[in-house]
Amino acid sequence: MSKHKLEEIPVNVVNDQGEFEEISLYAKHRKVYPRWINGLFNKWRIFFVIGTQLFFYGMPWLTIHGRQALLFDLAQHKFYIFWLVFFPQDFIYLTAILLLSAIGLFVWTSVGGRLWCGYACPQTVYTEIFLWIEKWVEGDRPARIKLDNGTLNARKLRLKTFKHTLWLALSLWTGFTFVGFFTPIKDLWAETWLLNLSPWEIFWVFFYGFATYGNAGWLREQVCKYMCPYARFQSAMFDADTLIISYDTERGEPRGAHKRNVIPKTTGDCIDCTLCVQVCPTGIDIRDGLQYECIGCAACIDACDEVMVKVGTPKGLIRYTTENALKHDYPESDFWVHIRRPRVLLYGGVLLLIALATTISLFLRQPLKLDVDRDRGSLSRETPDGLIENSYRLKLENATETPREFIIRAEGLPHLQIIAPNGGRLKVEAAGMADLGFTLQTEPENTHSGSQPVKIIAIAADDPTTRIEAKTSFYGKSVQP
């Protein structure tokens, strides 16, 4: 089977006249050759491509406090997000970020349709970059079609090899950068030159790199049309007041060619030049109405406006508008008034609540965390001195960028003593975690049978007002001989 063709399976069906008619369940895939177009929305696409890629490729090299500003260090179980340090116990914040992203996308889609797909989706962005490379190497749409349809010769082989070399180089650098968000990228760079990368680092560099190469270089619009689930469930978030790219049928039909500034009464403004189809990255005809393949990139708007200027008719035959505005239910200038509708308010309210809860939680988040576990192997035991003793394991987490030293104390029972290495002093590195094994002892007369609550307190050596506590229990009656 050809890379760009799907097998055609003929099926006999009965038509309206009661006769058998052969149809195909699968159509041959036709490669899409988007034409380059200038215009306002194309400038916005360029802006977003450059902006998103400056963030992606540049962020791993940005340092704060001597470490990588954005790093998900899986090996050390630490996550650095600018000035914040998170540990696996803070997984709830990752959940909040994912929820905010998802619901934010719902809000945006309800208001502005698939603008995310058209301008900032990674598939769209990398497809656009690969198309830039393809246009630079092979030329614009007519030249690319001619090259692909021509026989294989030295020029075609040279151009194709050069193009794919650039694609692969960019893809592998993309895979390297992706891994740099999980392994400090400066260490990764040094290990690459020394050929000392770990197997998983090699795997993910090549996996992400070839995924980029395949999706942006070969599959392109097929990812949006057949693989991305967003195209399928977007209709659940659309309504008649959602901003979409629309062709003004009332103004454009019937189609027909005409001279500049001369519009025959028998035709509409559309001259049927098909430029709106030629520039579309998914290869659809927007004049057929809203389709799930449309990613909202507005390339057709730029192309149509350019043609309208040339023939002397107003811009906007294809434009961003809403279904209700297109039906003249309200002026298009009143779009902003209709944003305040139940669907948007519901999504927006949920988004605001989650954002507010996450912000408050981050503001109240304690950078120091203390956790104490009893030795469950024995409830209590008696020492040679006749004291009652319990064993514990303490973990102290320091989410600040400064190393700290703490003094461990215990409260809750009379004459409760803590027996620990280094006199109960514990050092914790910046953005680190330390543990300590210790025991608590007291005289038998200070306890009673069963569990009694006690507190373990960690006091900062350099600032006695900095105290963190953890509750645990002390068993006063030995259950072992």
C-alpha cells in the first residue's frame, strides 16, 4: 500500500431509484500542498510559532538560583517551576495545572472556536515550521507539485535529501530539548558529546524526534483529521454564538468571474479562484460550510481578502463571525455581548474556582514538611535502665532554595527524651530531603497502658521562631518480653 493512499473498497448500495450503485468506503489520500499567503492572520501565526518555540527551545537553558528554571527531575524526584520547588507529594498541583489547561481550552473553544488549533497547537506549529523549510528548499505550491510529479533526477534527489536532512536535524534537536526538561540540559549536552547518554535518554530523544518528523513532515493534516480527538468532540463546545471561520453564502453566491470593480448582477462576490482551498493546510473548501477538519488558522481569510482587494470588493467574504450573526440575528459588532451566555459562564466559573483554589493553596503552602512514622515492628520496649522506649523514623522536606539545619525535640509526656545521632540536629540541603532514625524514652510512671499522643518538633537552628510539628503516638506498655 502506498504511503499516501488508502485501499479503495467498493460496496454496492441501493440508490434513490432502487438501482444498485457502487461506492467506495475509502478514498485515495491526496497530498495537500498549502500555498504561502501573506496577511494579518499569517503574521499572527508567525508570531505564535516564534513565541512558542522561543519558550520551548530557550526555557531549559534559563537558570534561576544556579539551577534550571523549569525542570522535572525524575531521577531526584524534584520538580522546579521557576521559583517553586515541588516534590512527588505535591502531585495535586500538577493535577490542578492539567485541569486548568483542559477547562481553559473549553472556555476558549466556546468563545473563539479552534483558535488554539490554528495558532498554538504543537502539531500546527511544527507543521508550519516544516512547511517553511519545504517552501524554502522546494519553492511554493506550484513548484512543489511539479517537483513531486516529475521524474526522479539529480535535482529532485538533491532537494529532497536536503529538505529531509533539515527536517531530521530539527526533529532530533526537538527531541533533545524535550529530554532537557527532565534531565538538566547542560548535563545532557555534556553527556551527548561524551557519548555517555543513558538508554532512556537516547530512547526519548529519538522517539520524540521521529514523532515530530513523522507528524509534522509526513502525516500533517491527517493528525488533525483522524488522530486528534479534539476535532471530534469540539461540537459539544460549539454553539450558534461561537466565533468560527465562515463563508458568507448570501454575499458570495452564485460564484463567477468578473472584472475589477464590475460585479455582474447574476453573480456574487466570489470569483471561484479557489485560493481559499489552495492555502488551507487541511485541504478543505470553507465554502462548503463549517467542517470538523477546519483548524481555524484563517489562511483562507487572508487569501480571500487579498483577492477581494484586487477585484475591488469589500473584504470579509470569508471572516471570523458567528452562525447567529451570519443569519443577521444580531450585528457582528455585538459578538462581545453574546460571550456572556450559560455555557461560557459555567466553564469560566469552574476555571476561576480551580485557579483561585490553586493560588490560595500555593500561597499557604509550607516550604518545610515534617513526617514521622513509628516503628510498627514493636509497640514499645524496656531499656536496661528501666525506661520505656519507642522507635521512630523522621523525614524532613525542605522546598526552599537555602540549606537549613534543624534541632529535633519531642513534647507530650513528662521527662520525654529524644535519643538521636548528632544530638538530634539534622541538616537538610536546599530543595532536599533528609531522614533521621531516633527513639523516645521516659520513665514507666510517666506513661500508662496503650497509645498516648506526642509531638515531634523541628526547630530551625538559625531561627527558633521557625518551627514545624508532626503528631505521632507513644506506647507506654511494653508488649515484648
